[in-house]
Amino acid sequence: MNCVIFLTLLLQPPANQESVLWSFKVGQEFFVEETQRHLFQAKNTALVTSYFDYTYLWRYFIVSEKNGQFTLQATLEKVRVNNPNEAGAKAIEALKQHEGSKSSWLLVRNETGWTAEPVPGERGRHAVPYFLTVGTPRLTDQQDSWNQLWKVPIADWGDANMDMTITIKQRVNDRLLTTVRTKMEWPVGKTSTSLLEFQPNGSTLAGLGEFDFTRSRWVFFEFRIEGIWQVTRQGVSGSLKQNSYCAYRLFERRPAFP
């Protein structure tokens, strides 16, 4: 019986593999709109609610390539605050002051896909261009999902682990449509005066993604995060409920951006 099973496995055709990763080349230019929405509800002696909704317009340019590593220049061309009345003048000013800033990154390919690392000697002016690292190098016809892990720094407290389960929804011609469920895990942060913990909640809503096999690019990708922060500072405790949404949309040419 074992011999029959072994022979059966040997005779099975190998699973077809496809790459669901970005393809880069020197001189390539493209634009990405990144929209973030954050709802925070802080509860101590009273409930305080804050809501921020803003969109970045990024210009990405592939400067050079060496040994399979690509140097990317990221320019934050414009910032649009979508809820100016609720956000307030100080928040708008803090976001707008980064317009026109640039940063450089090394796009490095490994066995799990692309990673983005700061160019040595470059100051970290921007967040990591995570959108360009989405995907898997080996998607088989027997596979319906894969996991994506992003490490996201949170101020001086350390790195959060963004664990995404990306599930294939359907394939239409040369487009792959996916759903995205995200869970953020973060180790306890502790200083001499405060303690910070995060309790993730599973979102009832899944994000969506769309990959174009013809151009080897993600056209759209979104995810959601929900959880509760517990803060203890000098013996006083409080909680902060977070509900966040992030979406990326690709443009071949600079889009109209009011």
C-alpha cells in the first residue's frame, strides 16, 4: 500500500507556480495614492474621540540596479486631508510639512519576496514603502492563500508585527482578486515611567487586493486593523481603542490630486 501511494505521488504532475510580486526596472516611474483613516477613542475619566482621514500622493522612481537590488527614490508629492474640520489645524500642519520630502530605499528580493531597506546613510524620513513588498514568489494552482508579515515601528516602543492572511477570491483573465485579513501583534513596551500593551481584535471586514499578471504589479491593496491599547503611566491607567484603514492605488501617470 505504501508503495502504491508513493508511486501515485511521483506520477502526479508538479503544481504550476506563479510569482505574485512586483517587477522593477531602471528608469521606471509610477505613482501611488495612499489613503489612511484612523479612528481613536480614548477612555480615562471621559471618552474622547479623534478621527483622521488623509491621502498621500507618492512618486516612485527606480534609480539603479546592482546584483538584483533596486534603488528606489520615493517623493511625497502632495498631502490631502480629507476631513479638515475634524482633524484640526495642528494635525493638518503636521501632515503638510512633509510635502516634497524624499527618501531612498533598497528593494531586495529574498525567498519570501521583496523587502524595502533604507539606503545606508539615509535618514528615515518616510515610512517603509510596504505596498511594493506585497506578494509571494511562488503561488501554486493548489494554493488558495499565503501569509504576509510586515514589521512596523511604533515610535520608540519597538516593532509591531502586521500578520496578513491574503486569500484568493477569484482570478479574472490576467487579474488576481484577493481578500486581506490583518492582525497586529505587538510586544509589551515598557519604560521607567510607563507600560504599553496592545490587544488585537479581529476585523469583521476584510480588505481587498488586485494583482495584474500582465504588468506584474499590484493595482490596489487595502487592509484594516482593530485593537485596544492599554497605557499605564505613573500608576494611572487608560485605554485607547483603534480602528484603522489603509489603501494603496497604483497609477501609471501622475493623477489629478485636488
